[in-house]
Amino acid sequence: MAVPKRKMSRSNTRHRRSQWKAEAPQLVPIVVEGRQLRVPRHLVRAYQRGLISPDD
């Protein structure tokens, strides 16, 4: 694990953290139980197999 050699200033820390941006999940249209739903791409298989109910 990387360990800093010197203390990082509060200004630099906040400037670095402010560059991180969250992204909205990619929604994909699928048909489950005759209903069309838009679900995140990584959960499509779980919905198709019935591991996650569409009512959630």
C-alpha cells in the first residue's frame, strides 16, 4: 500500500477529491413477466432468473 512521505495540505486533498464524479447506471430495457422495465446493465441476469423481483 502506498504511504505518503509528507502531509498533504487540506487544499490539495479537497482539490483531488473534487475531481471524482459519480455516473448514473446504464439502464437497459428488458421484459420481465410481460412488463417492460429499465434496469441497470449488471442486474439484467438477476432479473431474468428471478433472483430480484420487479416490484423492488
